Amino acid sequence: MSTQTKLILGGVAGFLVLSILGWWIAALVVLGVVAIPVVGYMMLDPSQRKRVRAQGRKRLGS
């Protein structure tokens, strides 16, 4: 799936959540979607974070 398709699907899903559940619930959903990966990354110890960053850079070149 291309990046543009993912963005379009995310926008449509966000619009549906906003229209169905209201502004506060939509904001909480977006906050949760952003916060969960950040908290997971912050729970890693420094050597694991280094490995994750290196893996991301390796994928960029391929």
C-alpha cells in the first residue's frame, strides 16, 4: 500500500471518528495512536533503541 493511500485512509477514518464520536473522543483516539508507539520506544533500553534506529536507516537504502 502506498504512502498516499495510507494518508487518504487515515483522513477518511479520522473524519468518520470525528463526525460519529465528537471532537474530544477523536482527539483522544489520535493522541492514543501517537502515544502508544512513543511509549513503546521509550520503554526500550539504550542498546535496543540503537538497534531500532540502525534498522530504520538500513531500510532507507534498500
